[in-house]
Amino acid sequence: MSVANDDGSGSTVKGHFNFLTNRYFEDVLNNSTLASSDKGLNAIIRQLLVELELFWQRATSVGAFSANDELEDYSTTALEMIWTPFLIADLYQRLQVGPNNTKESAGQGAPSSLKTSEGASGEMKIYTERVQASCQGLQALTRQEVLARSNEWFRIYLEWMQNLELVKEETIELYSKYRPDHRTQRIELSRKVTELRQKWNEAENKLQYMLAKRRRMQELMEDDGDALEEQGGEEEETLRERALARLEWSIYNSCQQLQMSVRELEMLQGIQPEQREAISKEYQQTLDAVRRGELSLGRHTYTILPDGSMMAGTLSKPQGLDPNVVLQGGGQMPTSLLNQHMFRQQVQDELMVDRNPTTMTLQEFAMKEMTEVQRQMDEVQTLQQQQQEEDERLGEEGIEERQRVKDSKWADWQDDHPAYGITNKGNYS
């Protein structure tokens, strides 16, 4: 997959995909500063949606993926790029729409990454104009249309994963539909998502460690004037492990999001248009609270105390909560008891310190390891240089005399330390 990209930038297809995924991670997934309703964030989401849809359209049109191929037939690059439908579906879930979006966004210019210079090529200008026009079209969508598109892309992604035999149809049918009386299945799904996310993080950390080590080795080789060999099989295998772990996590995360998305879509279709804006705003605030860890999915977090009363949140993270939300069986907790429990929890947190805290990241460890390797190489080189200088100073006869003295001392030591027994290999094998 080393052909040039159609956007006129001259980058490879893989490079363009990596650029889009990096923006997804940095500006959307790992965003901790901008609210979900922020205009700038939604402009980034719309741009990524359009570019990823164009990318998927071009990749499928040239036959980059085939439904008849098995998992072993896919290259590592293809396994990374087939993640695109999930990215599109997830971005549609995060896209905020409303009655004022079109008016508010009409005066906004193109995103900074789409602004073209005067010397840009014609293909790049056409690509930019096409992205801008599609972004304008996304601003006119309603929440129902956004959710419908998201659900369709989730189903496309799950269909591809089913063709690759990464998931069975029965599993998709079991977890993708919301059933009020099947709470155990929802708990299993949540645990599965957490487990696969941990697996993805481990593969990501391993890959980052190898890349940091390779970058350090490349710097050392450049200092010596040598060229570093091409990417080895171990790095390629790690990239493939990361891609597979990411695909597996996305399968179950898609099922989880489908449950929530279908419920929201049914809710929007069953209420009056004037009520939708207020309900959608409250729903998004709840989702933001869930992502921050303040609320759990579907219910408020509460703690049952030893005296039978209940408090919102946990002892370490209390929450403000409407009393009507929590059952009043044990009554409200007195302030003195609450302060006492919180003080005990604070003392416990201070005493139960982590005895084995993390001292460095994998990248820092790779840097220290390569520094130690370089120090050992320099030490060996220094000893060899000193030996060479001594040989030049002694000359040929001096070297022979030095070897004769060394052999004589070794023979004297053998005479002073006789062997206790004779082996098949001799006394001093």
C-alpha cells in the first residue's frame, strides 16, 4: 500500500490513514479539555468523518479489502485500515447536532488542516473543496439521522469482522441488542470491553517501547555514520498484534454503543420535536459524566454504609445527588457520621501506600537501556584502542616477549597449584 494518496498531498495511503487516526486519538478520543458540545471539537469531528468516509470509499473501490479473504491473507497495513468503519461510527456518535448548528457554523472558515496555500496543486484544492462541501452537509443533519448513520457503520464494521471470523453472528446477536431483563449479559459485555482494552494497552505499550528503542538505535548509528537496517519481523509482528487487539476491542465496544444508540433513537422517535433539544442536552451531559467517571452506566453510584444508610458516590469520591433518586430505606446519613467515615477513608488511603510505584515509562527504560549499551561499546572500543597503541609501542619483539612472560607466569601458577584429580579433558581444560 505505497501508492500516492488522492488528496494531492503526495503522502502514501498508509501515511494518510495514520495522520487521520492520530488526529482521532489526540483531538477526539483523548480530549479532556473541550466539552462534547464545543464548536471547535464538532468541526474537527465533521472533518474527520468526511475524510475517513472518502478514504474508505477509495480503499474499497480499488479492492484493498475483500470479503472472501481470510485473516491470514490480510497484511498488517490492511488490518489497520479495516478499522475505518468503526472510527466513522464512533465519530457519528460523538457528533453534536442541533437546530442552531447551521447558523452558528455558517460563518466559520475551513479547519486549519484544510486551508490550502496559493501554490497548492489542483488535486489538493479539489479534495479540500469536496471535504468542505461535505462538512457543510453534515451540519444540516438531525440527531436521528446521525444515529441512523452511526448504527449503519457499526453494522458494516461487525459484518467485516464476521467475515474475518473474529466474531460469530450469535455473539453479535447476543450483545448488540438491549434486553431489559438480561442485566448479566450487559455486565459480561462491560467486563469483556475492559479486558480487551487492557490487552490493547499492553500491545500499544510494547510497540511504543520497540519504536523508542529503534529511534535511539538510529540516533546512535547516525552518530557513527552507519545506516540502520530496515524494520525487522519483530516490529511487524507487534504491529499486527496491536491491530488485532484494537479490532477485537472495537467489536464489543460496537455492541455496547449499539445498545445505547438504538435506545436513544427509539426515544427520539417517540417524543415531540420541541422536547428533543432539552432531552438530548441532558443525555449528553450524562454521557460526559460517565466518561469522567462521575456516574456509572444506567444508574447513579451509591454506597451502602454499615448503619444501613446510603450516600451518593463512594467514600473517597462523594457525589451530590437528588434524595428522590436514592431509596430512603435507611434514611439520610448524619453529617458527623459522614465526616467520621471520610476521615477514616483518608487515613486508610494515606497508610496503604503503593510499595512498588512505577519509576519510569517503557520509553524511558528503552532510552536508559540503549545508553548502557552505548557505554559498554565505548568501553570495549577504548580497551581495543589502548591495546593497539601498546602493540605499536612494543613492536613485534616486544609483543613476543610479553607473551613469553605471560606463559611463564601461567606455568609457574600451575606448578604452585597442582590438580587434585585428573579428568578426561586434563588438569586444566
